[in-house]
Amino acid sequence: MSAVTSRVPAAALPQRRKVRRTPRELLERPLIIAGSVGVAMALLFAVTPLSGRLGWVLCTYGGFIVLDALDNCQRYGSVVAKDRIATVLIATAGLCTVVPLILIVGYVVSNGLGGITTNFFTETLEAVGPADPATVGGAKHAIIGTLQQVGLATLLSTPLGLLTAVHLAESRGRLARVTRVLVDAMSGIPSIVAGLFIYTMWVVRFDQGFSGLAAAMALSVLMLPTIARTAEEVIKLVPNGLRESSLALGAPEWKTMLRVILPAARSGIVTATVLGISRIAGETAPLLSTAFGTDSVNTNPFTGPQSALPLFAFQRVRNAVPAQIARGWAGALVLIALVLILFTIARAAGGWGASPRQWRREPPKTVARTRKVR
């Protein structure tokens, strides 16, 4: 008996029946929601001691949830009512997360867009005086420093974080538990402590001076636990069937991890690296005691002070001159744009080559159906 696989077009399969609703049914739900909001505004705001806009919002929100739940419970049952309550709460939590982000980005864009000119990417502040307008000079030296420091920190942290993640995910000994405790402790270290540690050991004890490499080492201390814990969870999500199949074919554990597990978790590992970059891209405190900052271009990260966009924005905004403050907001805007570009490139690179099908146009969607032939 052999199995022959035939493909049946998806259009030939039974389709979900579309439910047509009358105009009354379409208008019924919005009217109920509007009535719930109106009753909540009229009753709860008058009864509760809350006042002002915040009190009005809280009363309206709480009253809407209660009245809408009662209506759904009466019309559809308690299960549907609980589902609607959970849906409203989850949607509210999403809005509470997205709205502050939009407000922050919008505020930075509104304050920094006026300082973005062509000179901002091609000039430095080496020959700029305190009385010069914001259109004079730029942040070329800070952009170069940020790219070099973040790149070096990524090169230092990604291999160590990935090896740590593999050790935590695959080992079950005492050393793995100790390593997990240390990684958790490192994730809570303040950024200024990492900068002072590198300053004490590298800048002072070994007398290497301020440099972009010192800043990259301080940033790598902050980046390492983020990559390790995120990559560990991604590796754990790989199905055990892949491990068992590879080991059953005679492959050793190291080759199974290198050839099977890590390629399967590649997209998640890229996400872990991007999260680590986002963690360190805006750090200013470690750079104060390691890179120190300069107004000229320093393309050698191994010797001499070097600037960066977070340090550039911090030093400009704390100045009392309006032109310097405008340059600081422009630097913050460029930093946000740079992180967004790096995130987009990393996500695109993580999706390339996941399967040969992605390199060619897929045929029409079909469903595989197996039939037995005697």
C-alpha cells in the first residue's frame, strides 16, 4: 500500500458561508454603545466624587464596560459578555502602550524637524560658535560615532549572548542556574554603573584613555543580557521533533545545534539582536565616562574621544542657547530615524532565505490531500 499525494485547489473546498445582516442589525450595535456611554456620562460622573477631565474619562470608561457587559449578558449570555470585557481591556492596554509612543515621537519630530538640513549630515561643530544659528554646523561626527560604537558593541555582544543562550537553553546543570542568575542581575544594572566599570578598568587602570571602543564595551555590558534571555526563549520555542530527528540520524549535539536549531530560530535571534541594539542606541550615561565626546570627526574608535548622537543631544539640550537646543532635538530625531532604519534592515535580513519558496512566486494556494492506493 502506497500513499499518493494529490493537490486540491482551495476554491474547490467548502467555503465559509457569509452571513448577511439587515440595516437594523448593523445600526443596533453602535446605538447600544452610544447609549451605554451616554448613561455612564450622566450617572457615574454625577454620583462619584471624581471631577475634571480625568474623572469624566474614568467614569465613562467604567460605566461603558459595566453597561455593555450587562447588555451582552442579557442578549448573548455570560460567555459572550466576558469575551467582550476582555476584548475591551486588551484594546485599552494596547492603546495605553501605543499612544504614549506616538506622543513622544510626534513631540520629537515637531521640535527637531526644523533643525534638519543638508549641513546637519555633512558638517560638524568644530568651527561653530555659540551665536551661530541652528542651520550652521551639523552632527556628522556624532552619526559616525554612533554607527561605530553600536556596531562594535553588536560584534562583542552577539556571539557571547548567543553562546550564553544556547548554554541556558540546553544545559541542566548547576552552572546554567548560576549563569541565569548572573544574566538576570546584569539586566538590572543601571547604565551609569556599566560606564563607570569600563572607566575604572579600561580608561584608568589600563590607561587606554577615552575612546569609542571603551563606549562600545560599556554598551555591550548592557546589550548582552537582552540578547541572551531573548535568544534563550526563542531557542526553547524550536520544536523538539527537530532535535530528535537530527539526533536519530546520528548527528552530534553540536552539529544539531549549529545546523538545525539555530537556523530554525534565525528570525528570533535577529529580533533579539535588534532588541539589544534598541536597548543601547539611546544610552547617554555610559558615554559620558567612556567616549567623553568631541566636536570633530574621529573615525578611529580605538584612540581618542569620540562623539555619539545621544551624547550630542544631551550636551546640546542642556545648553541655554536656543540654537544649541534646536540642534539637540534634531540629533534626537536623527537617532530615532537611525534606529528605525536599522530595525527595518535587520528584520528584512532575518526573513531572507528562510525557505526556497520565498525566492520565487508561490503557486496558487492549494491543500494537500493524501489518498491510499491499494
